Amino acid sequence: EDPSSSTSTQNSVAPELPGFYYDPEKNRYFRLLPGHNNHNPLTKDSIQHKAMECKRLKLLEEEEKHNQKTARAGLNSSVLLQKRQLGLVSSTSYCRLVHELKVNCMQRRKIEIHSPDSSVAGTNNFKIIVADVACERIFTVNDVEHGGCKYGIINLSGLGKESLTVEMYDNLYFTNRKVNSVCWASLTHPDSHFFLTHSSKLCLMGIAETPGCASLLPASLFSSTNPGDRPGMLCSFKISTAWSCAWCLNPQADNCFSTGLTRRVLVTNVVTGHRQTFGTSSDVLAQQFATQTPVLYNGCRSGEIFSIDVRQRNRKGQSWKAIRLFHGSAVTSIHLMKAEHYLMAADMAGKIKLWDLRTAKCVKQYKGHHNEYALLPLHVNEEEGLLTAVGQDCYTRIWSLQDAHLLRTIPSPHPSSKDAIPSVVFSSRLGGSRGVPGLLMAVKQDLYHFSYN
């Protein structure tokens, strides 16, 4: 049973009465009130929240006692090693199953964040963390008290088996707009910059006071070198509300990035400034470029997923759409698999599906994810054979890519709330090629490392 799923609080002996709630601990009925009431906060929402919090605390207690159930019945390290020695398991399957066992035994430890500016570390809530390709650094977006967001980079080189310390470099750059999406960009060298999209800022009348914008910032802004040597903002341009962004690594569309806007896709060349606009029938909430071809995949609020070959010129209508897939709800995240024959997609109904792009059919579904309206990312690690996603219920779930088996459900260290949804990064090499395996979780002002046992 999923620890975050709601269960009936009605006692099997006590009959259910409309408009009343039966508390089995106090053995009596209480009247339910519509909405929220500060004097008597007994509502359906408060009852459900209380039940979910009890389950979260219970699961945290079980994890502290290391009472997690095995990911697969009858499978442990000794049995797996014996099968490998007998030649019953291939090397690829053996590595994948080892990761499954290790993930099930991960233990949470809090990381100490150091910063040259002592006022930076631990003062603002984490909103987004995104790792570079080598997992040596993570770019962070933090909420600030007066509204808006602030940026930083955390260097993971100090994260070892014994050390639980990382360095965080902050910068004076901040925005009073909401940051909707972030991705790393390889302009002068791999992961040299990061690209952000911001929402429009509304005035009291609900009219856009300032438009949305997209910013391309060099990662050197957040280095420990002399501040006077740091370059300024490379690129910033005004656009309508941007929901998503993606950077292209294919040489046929070099130095290009895309932004998913309201009912259109905008592809821009950073060097030449050339733009291509593709009109859509819905808001574009998720994007990713292929690497083998200059093709851009897009996920929409309508549930449609489609691809664009960016070498073609602008066309009227929708004739430029190549592959077309359909979800039953708004698509919040997409991930193109390494061979580029399959695409993973998640939606606002909590569905996670693996699509075969050659047949345009769903081949697998990963059950247990929870979402209703949030833009939540997917984290796919093909080498380890794992899929990770954080739900709107603040639970982090890890599945096997191979057979969609739910391996582990991790509760948040903080009580569940809309502003406390964890942001995570998983890698078998956190800190670089000689790094440590595990899961990084940023929630509220804290950073945690779930390390392999």
C-alpha cells in the first residue's frame, strides 16, 4: 500500500453519518465544517492532512530503524551474487539489480552547506536544484523573503563517504518574477551556462506590469574567483509567459535554445539572434531536444506531445508536427531516452508512461506517482536502470526502468505542503567521476544526502 494514499478514518463498527467524522481514538462523532475555520478547524482537508502526517511520521520512524521492506521478494545481495557466480544473471542485469538493492537501503543524512558569505547558507528555501552532466555542481533557485528568486551553485566535490559538506556560491543576481524552468547550456564549453525562464509580473489589476523574460547566465558568475573578473549577464530578452526551456546539443542547430510559451514555441540562436516561431493550440509545459537529430519534443497542457524538426522554416497551421502522442491530462515533464527510440512522459493526472516513438504506442506505465496541478520533473538514470519522481504529496518514488516495479517510497523530512515539495537529483557519481552514489534532496532550507549503505 502506498504510504501517502488516503484511507478511511471510519471505524468498521461505527456507521458513517453524513456531515460527521468519527474519531476512533476518542470514540465519538465530530461535525464537519465547510472550508477552513480558525476556531474549530475540523474539516475534511484537516482530517486528511492529519492522517497523511501520521503516515509520514510512521514511515520516517521505520526508516530510522532500517525496517524497509526488500524491493523484490526473495532477492538479497547474497542470492544475487550467487546467481551471478553461477552465470544465471547477465552482467547488465546484475548491475541493475545491485542498484535496486542499494536504493532500497539508502539512509538519510543532512548535509552541511558552507558559503564564503555566511549569510547565504540556510537562509532561503530551495525551490529547484538541477545537476550538470558530470554531477559535479548543482544549480539552485531559492525563494527570497521579499518575493522572487535568487540563484546559486553548489559544488559537490566535497561530498564524500565521510564528509557531508558542500560549498555554495551565491550571487547578487535575483529576479522578482517566478522561475518556471531551468536547464544547463553548453555555449563555450560543456555546461558553461544555465538558462532560465520567468513568468510575467502582474500588477494589482491583474495586468502584466512587466513581461516574462528568458535569461542565459554564465556559470562563472558563481565561482570563487575574484568578483571583478566575473562577466555580466550574457543574454536576456523579453517574452510572454514561458513555461519551459531546452538547450540543443546537436551541431546542426548549434547555439540554439527553445522556450515553450503560451500557444507557441520559440527557437532562438544565441549567436545570430535568429528566431523561429511555431504556433501551437496549447501551452507548452515541457521540452527536450534530441541529440542525434535537430528535433525538439514538446509536451502541452492539452495532453499532446509532438516533435518539431527545427531545420524547417516556419509553416502556417500544424503541418510541421512530426510525431504526435496523446496523454489524458496536461503533460508536465518529458525525457527522451538515450537511443532516442523511447520517450518518458508524466502528466497532471499522475500518469507516467513510456512511449515507443517508432510505433507511437505506450509500452509501460509507472504507477504510484501523485500529481494534480504541479509542474513536476522526471529524473531518468538509464545506466542505473532507475526512474525517480517527486509527487505533489511530497513523497519521492523510485521505480525500476526495466519492469516499472516501485522500488521505494521516501517521505519528506518536513511536513507536506505546497511550498515544501522536495527537489531531487540522483546519480551514482555525485561529485564527479570519483563521486559517491545516492540521492540529493533539497527541501525548505535543508539539503540531504541519501547514501548507499
